[in-house]
Amino acid sequence: MSKNPLIYKVVFIGESGVGKTCIINRYFSNKFSSELYKTTSAQFYRKEIFIKDYNRSINFDIWDTAGITNHRKLAEIFYKDASTIILVYDITNKKSFEEIKNYWIKDIRKNALSEPSNY
């Protein structure tokens, strides 16, 4: 008897241009592009992985959110029921790291239904 796959919602959050889309594209296609892609709202991807030892599939529903300032509030919609939130910043851009501390973590704590266990 086949079990329904487990579903984990994974959301990538961070400022515009930090590489969220590049990380996701690398995961799905194992290719890297140095071109800058601007996500204008959100992109959805699904990856199903079969765990042989448990005879079970897991669906990773991955959301790539826009980081531009005027779309920040839309992120709340995506991380409210997320299993995992991945905060992304650019190590060559100090402001992108400061925004993780000063905006994104506070916004997640304020608006997520439950606080992720690992901060």
C-alpha cells in the first residue's frame, strides 16, 4: 500500500538580488547562471524525493519570494504555514545581512503561525 507523500513547504526569504532564485535553480537543474533574475511576486517549485528506507515520498513545495521592498508584505502570505524558512543574504552586501536581522526575522516572528524551532 502506497502512502500519500508528506508535504513540506519551504520558503526562501531575503532582499532582492541576494541569490534566492539562483540557489533554487541550482538545486533543480544543477546549473548556475550569473544573470540577475528579479522575482516580481513569487515562484513555486515542487520536488518529490522518495526515501527508500521508509518507503515514503516527500514533496518539497518551494516558494521563491520577491525581495524588493514594495513586495515585502506579500512574503507574509507564504511563510505563515511554512515548514522551513530559509533566510538568504549576499555576503558581499552588508545591508542584505542587516535586513535579515532588522526586518525579516522580526516579521517572521510577528506573522508566522508558529515560530520555527531553529533560529
